[in-house]
Amino acid sequence: MYPIDELANLVAMANEYEQIALTEDIRNNGQREPAVLWQGRIVDGRCRQLACHMLGIELMTRELDSALTREEVALVVKSLNTRRNLTEMQKAMSAFKQQEEDKSSNEDIAKRWGISYGTYKNARYIAIHRPELVEPLFNGKSVEIVDPDKGYVVTTNKINTLARIVKKTREKEVISLDKSEEVSFAVDGRLKTEAGKDWYYSKMSSLGIPDNAWQIRMDYVELANYKYRAQEKEDE
């Protein structure tokens, strides 16, 4: 392994969770950016070297002109920004994977990864409800998804955009309340408006209320009717 020059400390070292994400990224996609050497020592790329060492692969490097002064090399190091390889989405998906292992709280995992709590909640919603998107997003790729509001396929890796689309899509899903036609009819028959019905089904989905929680479900039927009764009168 190459020795580390003190100039490498100009940029903060990745925390253990970011290191895990970087290692997995290199495992899946290879090392995309070489570590930078100056006079035989690493000035940029400590984390890449550690990842390659853990994976048992040779570190790709490039050498700066040894005639450069330390001040000139420092400017180069500062401009490189070693965190550029991790997008906010990659950090969020990495945080989700870590949380699945250590069962830490949303607040704690978001703080450790330097992500806002609201942003992480949106990313977690995406990961839970569209698990097939986790790996491509984790690997820095954009994904294709149908936007129900626009009616066409959107290609994106933006957390808030994806969270909105996934939530909207789930709101439009038809939820089966029960295999019993009698019970299902009793619930639907009490919903006075289509708007109330849409709100009720989306609420059951977002809250994850089990099918056998009939009292809670009927309470929400009444709430749906209360919330949307004025709209019903306007429509008439």
C-alpha cells in the first residue's frame, strides 16, 4: 500500500458507512477515479486505496509532477473533493442498507450519514415500497418510473421526485380490504364520494392498517365522509 501524505488530511476521511458504500461501489462498478500520488505518496484517494485493499484488487493511480511545491499540491487536493463520488441518493440508499443491518432509528442513521431527516424518510419510503430500485440507485444510476401525474416515463435519481411518484402511484392502487364480499361491500357502501374513497384507500396503504382492524377502518370511513362531504355538495 502507498504511504499517505499529510496533504490528504485537507479533505475529511470518509466515515465507516461511507467507506462501506464506496467499497461496494468499486466492487460492482470498478474504480472509476484513480488515487493521486505526489512523490510516491497518496494525496487524494485514501478511501479508494482502503477499498481496493479490502477487495484484493490493484489500486489505479496517477502521479502529479514531483516538482510541484506543497502549496501547489494543496490547491490540487482541495479542488478534487474526494466526496464527489457519492450522491445524496447513494448516501441515502447506503444508509438504508446499513439501517436494515443494525436496526438504528431513522434519526440516528440520517445524522450519521449527514442526510436531513425528511430526505432520509423519503428515501426509505422509496426503498421499502419499490425495493427493485435500491441497487441501481445505490450504484449511482437513474431509474425509469411512470409519473402518474404526467402520464409518461420519467428518468431520475432525485430523492424527492421519486418519493412523490412512488407515493402518488401507491395512492392510485386498489387495496383489497378482505376476501369477504359482504365485508368489502359494507365498507365501500359507507363511502359517500369518490374523493373520500380515494383518500380512504390511500390512507390505509400509507398507514399499513391490517385488514382485520375493522373498527379502525370504519373510523377512517367516517372521517373520509366528514372530510369530503362539502365537496360532494359542491359537485351537486
